[in-house]
Amino acid sequence: MDLSFLDKSSNVTPLLVRLYDSQKLNGLAKDEKPLARVELTSAVTELLEMELSPRESELIADVLIGLMRQAELDMREALAERLALIDNVPLRLILQLANDEIEVAGPVLSQSPVLGDLDLIYIIKSKGPAYWQAIAKREEMSNQVANLLADTRDLDTAVTLAKNENITLTDHALTVLSDMAQNSDKLAQPLLRRDEVTADMAKALFKYVGEEIKALIKDEYGIEEGSIIDSVDEVIIDLVDASEAVGVFAPTASMLKAADRYKEKGLLTAKLMLGSLRRGQIQAFVSQFSKYTGLCPKTTLEIISQASGQGLAVACKAYDLSKEDFVSIFLLTNRIRNQARMVDLNDMTKAINYYNRIKPDVARGIIKNSLEDELSK
């Protein structure tokens, strides 16, 4: 390495010499000793964080590119992670890393501020899905790059874009992703949570996710067409049509009196309560379920609001409500738990599994304790 052109007082000269000596002594970065890697990484970082002249910057780029070409994979990974966070790294050095194996390229593609749109577009067009997914994680992204990533129609890239809350998706990207999501619950779920999704897109996505829930009910729980499947359709309609905020669900005094009268006449049944839910009368249902179980309205709302569905499962099992009725109630009270969002498949699976496991006598004991706690307050 010829360093004669550098001024003797240059701060960068001893570091360049140090870097060169490190290369030479460690067999061009092939030494596997931890101290050798620390020495090289430290020297590189110090160099790139200094104020450099154009000539010094170019020389450093030459040295480091040579180093990267001969370094072991784990050394290149370590350097890439450090260099991805520095904004004055020579572009050609970053491009060298961005075109390396994905383990090396990943941090640079997802984080480096040095890469511009043209650089990212080149990578998208010349590399494969793993590189696209790394770019899709960037906190800042132009519309052109977002559209190009969407146009790859790679599912994992689309999911990464949908989960990236730091960017705003374009209309074009949303259209492509929404079209893909109708064949993928993995993509539909995060896409439904984005503010940019329009009502029409949400309607199509809700319809698809609803089909997934129906399939889960039929395949895993052996429940065929009937009241539960109708409940799924009603939840979808409710979510699509209801754009207003969910109001207060606590029942009024008159609703509680009406529920009392139904109970006195022997008319307070699961059929009556489900009818209220299907008509969208959530407050009326809360008052009826409260009187049916003996729980106060506040406790009733609390158990219905649980995402796990455990409290609702306990109450239904304690009062001998069938699994079909329990699932219908869980689906139709979704508005209380998830405002303007579809039923979560994982939550529903956990709720049904809990209903299946808990014994009626155990459930009745839990309800009894709850009622005693209410009386003691």
C-alpha cells in the first residue's frame, strides 16, 4: 500500500497503516481469532467516522473492498452490521456489501442511508426474494421502490411491506397486495390493520378472512353449516358496514328490567340472547346475559371483552350453553373486543379449546366465587 501521498500529520495515515497491517498479520481477514476481528472492525469503524478528503475516502474504499472480498462470511456480516448505520460510507463499498450473500447484504439493504432509489431498484431487479424482503423493511421508502416491491408479487415481501408501519403504501401497492391477500390469510391479517386500506378493499379482505374462519370451524371442530356459519357472515357484514366508533355497551336500567321480565316468564334463553346479538343489540344482550348468569353488567362486559374468550367459556359451560351457542356468542360479540377488525383465528381457536377442556363443575365453582366476590363489594 503506497501511503506516500498522505501528509505526515494526517490523522487517517496511522489508521490506514493499522488497517493494512491488520490485514497482513491476520492473513487478509481469514484469522478466526476474536481479537483479530475486533482489531479489524474497530479500525474500519474509526476510519469511516473520521472527516476524510475525497482522496482518502477513495483509498479507504479500495482497501475495504479488497478486505471484504477475502474476509470470512462472519467477518463480512459483522462489518456490514456496523457500516449499515454510518451515513458517510463510500457508496461503492456499500454496493459491494449489498450484492454479497444475503447474510451480509441484509443489514445494509434494510438500514443503510447511503443507498439511493436507483441502487435499490437495481438490487430488486437483479436479486431474489430474500433481498426484496430486506429492502421492504426500510424505514424510508420512495413510492417507486414500494411499487416495484409490490410488483414482484412475492408473498413474504408483500407481508413484510404490510407489516412495515414506518411507510405509507401507494394506491398501486395496496391494490396489488389486496389482490394477493385474497389468497393468503398470512397477508390479509396485517394488511387489514393498515390505515391506508379503503372500505372496498376491506370488504373483499373481510370476505376472504371470513371464509378462512368457516373452514377452521368445519375442518377442526366438525361443525357444519348452521347458526355458527351464519354468525360469521353477520360479523363480516357488521365489520364492513360499521365505520362509526363502537359506542358504550353498558346496558340501561330499562334494558335490565326487560331482561328481568324475560327471566321471570321463563323466556330468557340462548335463542333469545343470540337473536339480540344478530340484530346488533349488544347492550340488550349484555343485560340478558347478565341476568341469565347472575353476574353484574360490568363483570359480564369484562368477560366478553377478553380476547382469550376464557371468561365467556366458563360462563357458557357453567350454565350448560352448547359449544355451538358459545362459538356464536364469541363471534357475534367480536365488536366489543376488536373494534373494526376481523375475528382473530388464534383467539378463536384458544377459546374453543378452553371451552372443550373446562369441566362444568369447575366452571360453576368459578362463577360461584365470582358472584360471592360481587356480593362482598
